[in-house]
Amino acid sequence: MNGALAMRIDDADVTPERSPILVPGRTCWRTERADRIAVMMDGEAYFSAAKSAILNAKRSVFLAGWQFDARTRLEPSNGRPGVPDTIGEVLNHAVAANPALDVRLLIWDVPLFIAAAHNWFPHRAKYGWLDERILFRVDGNLPGSACHHQKILVVDDRIAFCGGMDFAPNRWDSREHIDQDPRRRVPSGKICPPRHDVMMLMEGDAAIALGELVRDRWHRAGGEKMADAVPAIGESPWPIEATPMLADAEIGISRTQPEWYGGGEVRENEALHETAIAAAQDLIVLENQYFASGLMADALVKRLKEPNGPEIVLICSGNSPGTMDALTMDSPRDMLVSRLRDADVHGRFSALAPRTSSGRNVIVHSKIAIIDDRLLRIGSTNINNRSMGYDTECDVAIEAADGPDGEKAREAIARFRADLIGHYLRRTPDEVIEACRDRTLAEAVALLDDGPSRRLSPVDPGKPSLLHTLAARLHLFDPMAHSDAWKPWRRATARIERDL
């Protein structure tokens, strides 16, 4: 945290109150209280916590996801005696121990070419992998080529996880992101590349709201209308592994929903990004799987041109792991990063890609936005066109109040940001906070990243080929809405023309 930001926080009680970023009906669906909040950094933390929560469940386990593979190991580091370890076996174990447990899985009806690449999961999950008492449904009630991309796990309507992670074998990794970690071995025998992701865990009314969202999706996907969410009584299923970062805070829940999806279009996630970027005073940190939205690039360029605008730090994969993603997502990303660097006349923009100790690419799959010490947002929304208006998405956010009432939230947000940066650099949050006192975040990263090779290295856009230029111009496979889903020429806007 730089000196200017520290001064602003110290004087927050005399600073005029700012307009809120989280506004129900505009930048979020609703706001609800959470009794306690924790953040799970990477698969090792989330999978272990999810396993405990499922085993602690008394009444219900509801999962909504993009992908689901019953063979996903939850604790490859060290299992629990007498308890199975794959997600399918854990769910089966839970319903065997408690036959009254209501377990429902709602997973995207993945197109066959994607299912084939994942050994025909999720479709195979219901054929011999899951107990017949577990209700499994694939959701295809979407426009053609749109996907159900929300990642939500609700247990007993008491706690809920929301973020970027699905239960798939290649999603597990430790926060150390070790080069060749045998714990990342998938059923085929291959050791998957290191991968980074984040989930937020909430207890209280925010979890009830996410339970309502999953119920609504279940019904829209052809399932029966379920009873209203009522928290189970008794001991909370909160996992012992999860250390709360904050208590008694307001959570904003933001959605994306295409017009096709049984009702009107919802673009709360897009509005939240635009509003948050405009509201930033000192620092914007965006960590995301993709950066391909010209609209978001416009908003950032506007801030970079301001003489006293915020520092902007983008963290993303050096390159996407798949050929299709490399063509359709990396191409516009590279051109937008080049555009932001050209607009950075005041030296406030950095685009960084995490690497292992040997320089290997770390896949960034998380979707995080941190605005000053004011807003922390975690969810499923990528910074591309389809996540803003064509796929279904869900993000959750904490907004710290001005003045003394928001002090604990500001401290929690600042510490999470330091932990996020520090985990790449093998540094503690305190080391990152100290390095930031009289420096920008980019300067602090350069100071702390002092190993033989950069752990957070600058993104290198390179020179695009003719094919990559065309993919970026047309935003291939990245529609803005149902109206342009099969008309990519509509996406060749003046915004992208400027990028080229």
C-alpha cells in the first residue's frame, strides 16, 4: 500500500462519502450480509474445504458448474482415513451416511467436442459414477454456443462457495505452483501444468441468496421447482480448514444472463467492472483468465490518460494452454495490452504473467478485481465479451465502507491483495505490504522478484499473424450478446479497428 493510499485511509473519516460501487439492480443483483468470509487460494485449499463441507452437510449439497468430473481427487497430498477422496466417491459417501441428504448437481450440457476432450465428462458422471440418490442434471437451456459458467457450491443453505473453480482433475494445484508436481497427475497419467484459481466462502444470508440462485437455475434447466432456501439448524458445515478473513460484511452478488435464458438479459457483471474502474483512486488489480473485452480496455485507457489516475496491474497467463483459446483469447489480449501500453503516457500500467521457478507458464484461471482497498471481487466472469452478456456468470464482491466502519474490510482487502501477489513471489503478505509503502505495486513486484528468473514477468504480445489479427478483429467465438452470436462481423467495431 503506497503512502498516498495509506494517507487516504487514515483520513477516511473526514473524506466526503463516495457513491457506492455495489448498487442493487445495476451493478449487482442484491447485497446480503455474511457472518464470516474466507478466500480459498488455489485448488489445494478449495478442494479440501469443499470436501469437509460436504461431509459436514446435514440437509443439502447443491453444485452448479461449468465442468464436473467424478474422478477429481480432492486431497492428493494426504487423504483422510476411512474417507474416499474423489469428488464422486465423497458425494456417494455423504448420501450413504445420510440417506436424507439432498444432493443436486447442475452442470453445463457440454458440446460433444469438449466432452470428448474431457473423457466424456460430465455426461459420464451419472452412469455408474454417482449414487442414484444424487440428482444430476445437465443444463442446455441456453442460446447456441453459450455456456453455463457459474461455479457455486451451497451446503445446507448455511455456507456457499463462489468463484472460478470446477471439479475437474486438472484444476488441483498448491499455491507453490511446483514445476512437475506428481500430485497434479490426472487419470490418464499426465501431470498437468500448474494452475492458479480462487474461490470465496461465505456464511449467512449471502449463502441463502446463492442457494436461491442455484434453485432458480435448476428449475430453468427443467428440474422441479424446489422449496425456498431455509438454513439447516445446528452446527455449521463451515470447514475447519477455512480461516475467516472478515466477519459481518455485506456481499454483493452480480450475474450475467443471456436474453434467451428464460427471461431478460442481465449484465450486472459488466456494469460492476465499468463502475469499479471509474471509481478507482489509486490502484486497480485485475487478475483474469482472459483479457479480450474492448469495452473494458476503453475504460482502462480512459483512466491511464488522466494525469493523476490509478495504477493498473493486469495479471494473466503468459499464453493459454489450448490452441483455440490461444487463437480466440490471446490474440485480442495481446492487441489490447499493446494498446494500453501505448496509452500509458504516465507510466502506470503493467501486464504480468506468473511463472514457476524454472520459467514455466502458470495458467491463470481466476477472475479477481481489486479496487484500491475498497472492493474485492471474485467470481466466474472473464474479461471477455461473452462473460459480460452471453454466458451465465456469478461474481461476489465486498465493498468497504468509508470511515471507521470500513476499516476492517479495507485491511482484509489490502492483505488479500498482498497475499495474492506474494504467493507468486514466494513472499509473505507482510513483505509485500512493506515493499508497497513508498512504491507503486509494480515497483514493489520488481523489488521482491529477485530470483534467477522473473516469477511475474511482463506479458509479451509479440507480432500477430494474419490469422490472429483476423481472430482479434472479429472476436471469434466471443459474442457480446445473443444478437451477434452467429454474426462475428458485428463485433468488428471501431474499438477493435483502433487496436489493429
